[in-house]
Amino acid sequence: MDNLNRILESISQPAKGKATSNKKRKWREIEQLRDRFQLEKELKAYEDSLEYMLEEF
């Protein structure tokens, strides 16, 4: 989550040059990171439950 905060802070800083295309690209990158973090969270939940199930046997 620390990586996400750093990216969000970098977006709040004024951009130089092609601001519109850079903003779109940065937002796409942020969305990809959010999706990745969400997927990692979901996979971690499944991993924990699988380990619990294996301990029962």
C-alpha cells in the first residue's frame, strides 16, 4: 500500500509538458496497481484458507 501512496503523491504534484496524456497514463497505472493489490489481497485470503484446510488433514 505504501507504493500506492507514493504514486498518489506524485500525481498531486504539478506535471510539466504534456499534462493531459501524462495524467491519463498515470491514472491507468494507478488503476493497474489498485487491481494488482486487490488481487493479491484476494489470493492471500484463499492461500490462508487453503493452509488452514491442509492443517486439518
